[in-house]
Amino acid sequence: MKLSTNAASLAEGPAPTGNPACTGQFKMFFPKASQASDEPSKAERRALEICGRCPVREWCLERDLVESSTADRIIGVRGGLREADRRALHLQRYGQRPAKRAGVTW
């Protein structure tokens, strides 16, 4: 399976079944982030709509959360959630984690 540029960096681990809906639409998934307390922006809503019909959405979200060493490294829309929502989920799941260092695995 050929992954999109957006999903290619998340390709470690078991391969998902299906093709990412974001294929060929890389820039659209990095809109200017809205505040957590705000409604998603128009650009975020467009990206979320595409994620919502993606067959690998859960895989993409999990890979993003696992591979982000801190919530600050989470950007854009992935796995059906916007940046603010994924950061909150990351903090809920992991709390404050130190940045990855060479030779350290989580």
C-alpha cells in the first residue's frame, strides 16, 4: 500500500488496512490551529471531514500519539482530531513526558 505524505511518517508498526483518505492532500492537514476553546476553523473542518471517512483514522491517531514525545510536537489534523484535541488526549494519556533522546524507547 502506498501511504500519503501525511501518513507516511506514521508507517512503523502493523500496516493499516485500506488507503488513507489524506493521500495527495498534505497541506490541507496543517491549517492554522484554532484555540481549544474555539470551534474548529473552516480549514480544520475540511480536514476533519476527510479524516472522518478514512479507513485508517484510528491507526493514524494512535501512531501520532505514540510517536509524539510531547504534546507540543503535535500539529495539524490527524486521526480525525484537530491539534488542540490531540494535545489534550496526549496529556491525558501520558502526562508530561520528557523529549525523546537517542537510544531511549518508550
